[in-house]
Amino acid sequence: MSRKKISFIVMSAAFTSLLLVLLPVTGVVKLFKIPSSSMSPTVQSGDTIFATKVFNPAKTVKRGDVVAYDGRLAALKDRHEMYLSRVVATGGDTVEVVNGDLCVNGVALPERNGLRCREVLKDRRFLQPVYPLKVPADSVFVIGDKYDNSLDSRYLGTIPLRAITHSAKRIMGPAGHAGKIE
């Protein structure tokens, strides 16, 4: 092997190693250990997910994305946890309840795990939204994939874009459940 090729391999390995150390430290990429089943079966309790930093949520977050957001910046002022949910409506969309089903722009949310996304029972601990609800331009409406067990926008109302920190990309483990988040 030529000296030039060896030098290139060594420099590439050093650069890759540096990236693997710096990216998590800077928060550009992050690993989250999931403590609950609110996104099951997509992401299960105990899974470790790989997420990338969202620098401009207004331009990059879209319907269907799975995002991590800071509970303190949402309606959960006393909770210092990160939450993981699926974006089902973005700024300008209308969320309403039709025959008990939650609908976005007139279309009922898809059935998941044999469950339909229903309006939730009133809970005095949270300021729940009033439907129909037009999602503000600087916010999103999020739902957990496990409709019957998720603390989400049905309880909290819309989530400000500034609360979104990361976009979930892959499940890293356990090995039997690893793969791309759909």
C-alpha cells in the first residue's frame, strides 16, 4: 500500500472517531432510552433510539415525524423530561372530533394496534384543547402511537415548535427491535 493511501486511511479513521465523540457531546445526535410504552409498538419501553438535532423545526418538522420535545417548554412546566410523539398536524391544520374520533383536516387518524384515536376523557390536571382547533403556525399537534396510553396533545394542546429538540430516526436496541422508525 502506498504511503498516501495509508495516510488517507489514518486521517479518515481519526476524523470518524472525532465525529463519533463530538456529535453526542454537542447534542447534534442523541441516544434516548425510552421509559414508557406511549409510542408502542413503533418504539417500545426499554428501546434506545438514535435522534438528530432539529435546528429549524418550522422548516423541517412535518406530519408523520416522530419527535422528541422538552416537557418544560410544552404544557408540562413542572416536568423535566423529554417526550416522544408523532406529529399528526402542523401549523394551519384543523384538528376536530367527529363521532368521537380525532380528525385532522376532516380525515380520521389511522387505526393503530386495533385502536381508533378517540377524544380523551377530561382530566382536570391539564388544560385540554377545545375542538375544532386550528393549529397555530408556530406549533404542532402530537399523538403517541399507543392511542389509549399517551400523554399528548389531546391533553396538553399544541406543542410549540421551540420545544422540539430532536427527530427520532432509528431504534438502536435491543437488537431484535432495531431498525428505522417509520
